[in-house]
Amino acid sequence: MTSTEVAPLPGTPTPPADHVEKATARLRSELAALGPVVVAFSGGADSALLAHVAHELLGEAAVAVTAVSPSLPGDELEACRALAHGWGMTWRPVATDEMERAAYRRNDADRCGHCKDALMDAVGPVADGLGATVVLGVNLDDLGDHRPGQEVAAGRGAVFPLVTAGFTKAMVREASRRRGLTTWDKPAAACLASRVPYGTTVSVEVLGRVERAEARLRALGFADLRVRHYADTARIEVPVDVLAAAVDRRAEVVAAVKGAGYRYVTLDLEGLRSGNLNDALGEALEGRGPGGA
């Protein structure tokens, strides 16, 4: 273990070292073949590993770009800035306009596609100016869920080097741990709009309420969570092994979420499930006409 490495999480299966090393070598080869790259940098484990390897290999020919909109929590923006600057990597924030698009605000099953379209509109010119390719931190485990944004991004020229290199999420985390990246065990954190059920209009007010509620709960020590938005009701998801702690601190949890603007506070006894709102996609799609309403 190097001086920057940290120990793996107790009880967490660790991918074989040779698998991680081979995938990392393939990733370096993929990036070398691409040449200059612009990394869509959200600050999560996937994009952080991709950006770190790209910077290590390509130097100034690798640029990290973070999309800034109401769907990105403010503390995540600052985390991206701090990470990139800490590595000495060129970093740029770019504003995206998905909130100005009626199709995005409508929040149907294609919302993520509209979001990635806005991302490519903002990041594409940066890449064009550098003669670079846009790369996204998508891993193999991301391919099975409903993610229309991947198709849109790929259709507009973005590539997924972690996928072609053979990285699973567990391998991303292990490779990051070995590099001493602070993001190696960072909980997955999709955009704030993912907390809003399909068919419910996405607005700045709604995203702000979700962001405030989650920030207040994190301040209480609940690092891995989602606050799902249902009008005046917040449905809190935390890992199953944290449910008891949330109940024990019921008064604090309720006060935190009500303080963010919700009237009712509920706790999902099934626990945290990333992407679980996709279960309702069948209902959302049934109501769509030719115009995608």
C-alpha cells in the first residue's frame, strides 16, 4: 500500500488486483488513442477516476468541465473545483440551459436525454476549440438501467472510456482507492432532478427544496441518502442499516426536512435504491402521446 492509499471498506468484496490493473492499462490506452479530451466532470467516483487518469496521461490536453445548473448542488460544484485544482488539472464550469427547455421541465421518461443534450451543447464548443473528444464517466454497471442520456451523448460524439476499458463500479472504486482519491467511497449522487417522480414538473423551487432537505440531513450525519419529492411530502431513503438510526433521531430528521419546506416527512422502509423511480416508467409512458406529454 502506498502512502496515499486507504484501506478498503470492511466486509466489501474487493475486485481482483489484476483485473483492476488490466482495466486501468486499457483505460490509458483508450485515452492515449483519443488524444485531447474534455471530461464531463461531476465529481463522483466515475468521472473523478476518468479525469485523474486523463490528467496523469495527457497533462494539459485533458480538461475537466463541470455543468452548472439548478440540478447540481452547490457543494458539489465546489467539490469539483477543489478536486481538479488539487490535482493541478485545468477545470472549467459551464452553464447548461436544460431548465429553459419545456421538454426537460415536463419530466417525462426522456428527461435525462434532454439534460445530456444541453450538456453537449455547452461542453461541445469547449471540446471543438481544443480539438478534443468529450468523455463521460459511464461504467459497465450503468448500462442496464433506463438512461436515455447515454444514447443522446453517444449520438453527439461523446465516448465512454470506462466502459470500453471494462470497468465496473466496484473496479472504479478499487482503482480510485489505490490512487488515494478521496472520491473512492463517495456515495452515488445523481442530479437533483432524479428525486422528482416522472410526470411531476421540474422547477428551480422544487430542486432547491430537495437540495436544502438533503443538505440538512447530511449535516446530521446521513451521508448516503435521497429525498424523493412528492408535492408537500418528502420520502427519505437511507441504506437499510441506517433506518434504525433515522428512526431514533426522528425529531431531528423531521425538523430538518420540514425546515427545508416540506409539510410531511416519511421514511422509506425499503431503504435506499438508486434509480428506483424508474419503476414507475411504465405508467409515465402510458400517458405519452405523439408530443411526448
